[in-house]
Amino acid sequence: MKKLFLSGAFIALLGTFSANAWMYNTPCGIAVQTVPPEFFDDPVERAKFYAELDAAYCGGGKGEVTPPSKEEQPKDPIPAVP
């Protein structure tokens, strides 16, 4: 049983190395896990995608983070998975 558990854990660990994830640092200093630049075939599409990340995480890319207002937040939050 112990060998089965360890082999399953090893396979799961190998699966994490194959994920195509990359850390993008926004201009306001927030690190975002996303796809690498090599994912995009078109440089215009890549620039547009990272500009949208900057706008989403930095409040328009101007360096300040704008949290959502109370009106924009859901009244009934999604319950946590047990």
C-alpha cells in the first residue's frame, strides 16, 4: 500500500512539471501565473493579452490596484469546497 501511494505521488509530481505555466510581473508589482509568451503566434495578440492582465490587476496599468466596490461584489459568495 505504501508503494502504491508513493508511486501515485511521484506521478502527480511529474504532472506538475509538465504544466505550461509562467509568472508574469505586472507594472504594479503583482506576479500573475499565466501562459508564457511563446504560447502566442501573433505578437499583437500577445501584447493585447498582457495589456488586459495589466488592466485587470493594476487598475488600468497605471500602478494602482483598485479593489472592487461593494456594489460589484456578489451578495451570496460562492461556498468553499469542503
